[in-house]
Amino acid sequence: MTEHTNETSQNPSTLPPRLIDQAQADITVITSKLFQEYPQLCFGFSTKKNGVSRIPYGLNLSYMVGDDPNHVDINRERFFGKLGIPIEKLAIPKQFHGDFIKVASNPGVYDLCDALITSQRGVYLCITTADCLPIFLFDPMTYALAGIHAGWRGTKLKIVEKTIKKMTKEFGTLPSDLIAYIGPGAGVCCYEVGEEVAREFDARYLVRYASKKPRLNLKLATKLQLLDAGVSDRNIEISEYCTICNSGLFYSFRREKLNSGRMMGVIGIDSYSKIIKANKQEQG
């Protein structure tokens, strides 16, 4: 893959097809090994590389950080185009660090929630992050999906467990069937918290050093929530990437403060035909 910074600010629809293809080809997508075992599933997580926004925004995908909206439009076209996902099929939550979960029956913007669930084909669930954890769930039996945003507040509120319970209620999901991916986010290597936050968590999630702030292991806390909810350990994948110390690849609000852009993760199934094709492959 060629890594370079493309400074064009033209709308992709006005570019020749060759240049559109090249712009999308240059986009780096983080994938999941577990999700790749299911050809009916479309999943990807963005980085900061090869966008058109001015420094420091790069491939920023959020309209809420002070970036030029026209550049965000182009960045979204590049990232989602790389995955073959039409922009009009996205379901995007307006996250607020809580534990409210909504059913996304259709594409669109969903106010004041930090998790979306769906069983609808052609609805692609998005999560926006810059240190908080993006968590994605897939039920290969019912084809139900979830996208979850969890910082320390959402983790403390057990949003992951609550999302799984809602999937069971709405779609009949069995936790033991779920495939889970915990994406790039603040790692215990870097995620320092104050004592007021540390007191909210069990000691097993904390690493303490002399004369330094405690470090919180959000990924471990999330994994244990998944296990407590009934997800099998073999069905849980955890990204090794820490957004705070991988400055060349990811945005980090901790590192960049108000100059931080946002990544997006997305999960969805595009059609029944893709499911039928996948089932035929599984049957040989």
C-alpha cells in the first residue's frame, strides 16, 4: 500500500474515476481477524492517514471538531468508499458518554446514545472515537449487530453488558453466539486517570507506579464484561493498538486535546444475497 498525503480538496464525485480509485486505495483500514471469517459481514476502522483535511485533521470523519465540513465529506467518501458502503446507509449515534442504547431500524443520526443495535440488512452502525473504546458485536445466528462507544464512564456503567441484554431482548441473541471486537483505544500503557476515577474501578483494572497517576485498563474491563455477559473467550478479539502512543496512525484526545480529529468504526451486512452466498460457502 502506498502511503502518502493527498492534499486535494475536490469532491470525489468531480474527480476522474482513476483518481477516485487511487484515493480510496490509499486509505488504511483496520480490520478484525474474527470478523473476516464471516464473508457476509462488512467491517472496518479508520485511521488518521491520507485524508484531505488540513493538519492536524487528516482523515478526520467527524463534523464536531472544528474541521471543514467539505473536507469531512470527502474523507467520509474515501473511507466508506474503500469499504463499499454508501454514505446514506450509515447509522450514527450522537455519543455522550452514557449507557443509553437505541435500535437502529434505519440509517440516520440517533440522538443521545452510546450504542446502536440492529438486525436490518443495509444499516451500517458507526462509532466515533479518539481514545474511548469502539466495541463491535456480531451474532452469526440472528445476524444482529451492535456498535458501542465506551470511555471510562460507559465502562463503569457497564454499557457492554446492557447492550448484550438488549440484543437478547430485541433479537433473541444468545451471548454465547456473539463475536466481539474491541478496537483501538487508550491502552493501559498510557491511559492515566485521577484517583477520583480510579476509585470507581476494581484494583485488577489498575496499574500503579510510585509517584505517578494510576493507569486504567479499559480493554481488560471490557473483556471481563463480555465474559460476564456470557460471550466465549475464543470469540473475543482485542486490538493491540493504543491510540495515545500510536500518534502516526490514530487521533487521541488525550494527546491532541481540541486539535484531535476522530476515527470511525463501522459494521453492517449489505444484503440477503450476501448472506446466502456466505451460507453456501459454509456448506461447501
